Amino acid sequence: MLRLLASRFHRNRGRWHLNADMNGTVPLTPSLKPIRPLPHGKKPGALAIPKLNYQFGPRLLAWRIKAALVSVSVSAANGARAAVVLVVEDEALIRCDITEHLREAGYSVVETASGEEAIAMCRSDTSIDIVFTDIHLIGSASGWDVAESVRANRPNVSVLYTSAKSIDHGRCIPGSAFLAKPYQCDDVVNACNRLRSK
């Protein structure tokens, strides 16, 4: 499904755009509603990518945590342990783009679309150095809840918040940072580098 979505979009300056054919008609995907052909001579603009609805059961959650442990262990076996970033983002294409850039920058990455799963990872033995979380997530747990769990269970882990909406900065945990959407992927890498240097 993710490959199908990715084939319908292209990335320009860190933002995702829906592709159009030579006639200006936007191709359909199973997850998008039909879109009328664009007027002659009009170029397609940026369109919001729909959120994907995820549900995680206990068995899948246990598998995901085990996979994260294995991933970090393999990275450590290949040399000095890279810093691990937990990316919590429910927009699938944005999450894939961010994780790719972080890995290219030398970070190990653990990713999830769910605040509940992120909290479970914070309570597990998964190695985490930085948490990069969207504040407004699907499900009952928000990015605020994720950060509070980080502070309660891993006081030395840094938190980087993000949101496209205005937020109450007074709710941010001490020592954290905030990055407003839309952002460039390099902005995320630079923010993580600054948090590591503290």
C-alpha cells in the first residue's frame, strides 16, 4: 500500500505533491476520493496526504519492540553504537522521509505511527536517545503523553516536538525543543544534532 501511495507522489523541498499526467488529470489511488481534471493550463498544487489509520494489538506491539532491539543491536555490531531516534509520526510518507534522512545522517531509527506504541517502547528495553514526536497523533495518546512518558521512564532522553498547529510551549518538558511544520528534513537532523550536543 505504501509503495502504491509513494508512486503517486513526488517530493519537492521536503513536501509531498500529488503527481498529475500530461492532461492535468490527477491519478486515483484506493485511499483517495476521485478528483476532477484540472482546468487547461493550470498546474496541480500541493495536496494534503490522508492519514492512515493504524491499530496495534499486543502481539504486533511485542514484535515491533523486538524488531527495534534487533535493529539497534545490528547497528552496534557494525561499529560504535549510533544514537537512536524514536520517530513518532502518523503521516506515513512524512515518517518514511524523515527516517531515511536520519539514517543517512548516521542515526539509528525506530519508528511508529502510534503514541500508545511509542509509550510502550519507552517502557521497554529499546535503546532510545532522542524522541521526535508529532503532538497531534491518531489514537488516544498524544505527543504530550509520549514526552511525559519519556521524562518519567527515561529522564536523560531528549525530546523534539513538532506540529502544524500553534501549541502551548509551557507544556513542553524541560530541555526539549520544538520544530514547526512544515519543515525541511535537514531541520530535523540539525535539531537532533543540537539536542545530542547538550
